[in-house]
Amino acid sequence: MDSEGFPRADLDFGELADYRNTKRRLNELNNDHLALMKNIESKLYLLHEQKRNDPAFKSAMEAEEKRA
């Protein structure tokens, strides 16, 4: 607003709304990405735990250590 209470002519409010919508969408995508990465991380922990408890995997690791 200018000093007389009218909208300023140098500002494009449609452009500002587009900017806000784009910023909101990027925040949504960032949150989705973080959630997916946390999900992947938890699944990797489970996978490694299963492998550590697998007797066939343990014997393969022991054989590999003996060769080294």
C-alpha cells in the first residue's frame, strides 16, 4: 500500500501469490523427501539386522575373513 492506502503499482500481486505457492510446494516436497528418507533408513536398519542374524550370511562373512 502507498501512503494514500492504494495498492502499489510496482508490485505484481499475482507474481507474489505464485511465489508463495511455489515456496509452499517446495516445502511440501522437502517434507515428503525427508519422510521417504527416514522410511528408507529404517528399512535399511531392518535389512542389516536380518542379515546379521542370518546363519548363511555369517558363515559367508567368516569365510571372507579367513581369505583376507
